[in-house]
Amino acid sequence: MGGGGEHVEDFRTKVWSMTGGPNCRPKYWRRNTAIAMAGIFLVCIPIAIKSAQLEQRPHHPVRPIPSQLWCKNFGNKEY
């Protein structure tokens, strides 16, 4: 039932994974990481800018909110 010792092979070498397996060291990992981070920033920065433009609060907040620093829809900031 145990299968014997005939086929003693590490199964991890045959398993596919997103990270590339147990011994993954991609050749250009620094470049790939830099490209991925630049892509994330290129997507997130315009979204954050548009979000700040569209932000509206019908009631004054009880305590200061970080977006009050850059949101132009707040008026005076004396809370």
C-alpha cells in the first residue's frame, strides 16, 4: 500500500505554481518587479487624483481625516 521505494521522486519539482516552484530565481526579477511597481503606480495615481476631485462630505467630520489636506471640497478646515 505504501508504494515501495521504486518511485521515490520529489513531487514538488513537477508542481506548477505562480511563483515558479520551490527553487525559483528568475533571471530578471529586479527588472520585472520594477516594471510591475511602475504599472501599479501608473494605475493608482490617476485613480487617487480623480477620487480627491470627486470627494464630497455632506457633514463635517468629528475628527480630522487625512483627505482633508488635499480635498478642495471641504471649505475651511477648522474642526
